[in-house]
Amino acid sequence: MFVNPVRHITFDALDPYRIAEFWSAVTGFPVHPDDVEGDDEVLLESGQPGVPGLLFIRVPDTKAVKNRLHLDIQPPTGTRDETVERLIGLGAKLVDDRRDADGVAGWVVLADPEGNELCIERSAVERGLV
């Protein structure tokens, strides 16, 4: 039996609770019930065995360079483009639009409110997976 050894994916954050709320909206993972605004560590739990949570830890410095790691998000419902617009509405910024001219293939690079990059791919629905 395979057990995923990755427990959390950890982000440095100036405001862990605020950025956790953004990523909760991205992933659907809830903020841990013991975590509150002002905490130095805030956890989003996947609620699924073997799926790592996202952990946000307060640091004093802002992001200085391009991410060496980022998450590729495949929305489970709706479309890629709807998700991009929703996340921009939540404070994400457009970094790079890699969608093909036909709008079918490609992805969109966004930055969360603290500058961490993420890619939004075509949704599971658009890929015919659900």
C-alpha cells in the first residue's frame, strides 16, 4: 500500500490567515477550525487521505523572486476561464496568459495576493473527466 509522504505544502506568508482564505477559495479545502486571524500558522486540510494540506507560516519578508515551485490547478467544476475570473475577483493578478488562440488548450498563470504563482488549467469538465 502506497502512503503519500507529503503531509503539507508550505507557503511563507506575510498574513497567513488572509492568504489561507484565498487558497481555501482556490482548493475548497477548509481552514482548520483551530486557526484564527492573527495566527502565525494556518492550515488548510484536504479532508482526503493521502492528499496534503496547505500550510501558511508567517515570515517577515515579502516574496523576492519567481517561485521555484507552484501549484497547477484543474478546477473540478465550471471552466478554466470562469475560475480565472473568480480568482482575479478574489485578489489574484494575471501574470501570463498561455491560452491558445482557439481558447481550448493552454493555461493561465496567476499570482495570489502575496505574489505566489499558480497555473489554472482546463477544468475536469472541459477535459471530459467528469
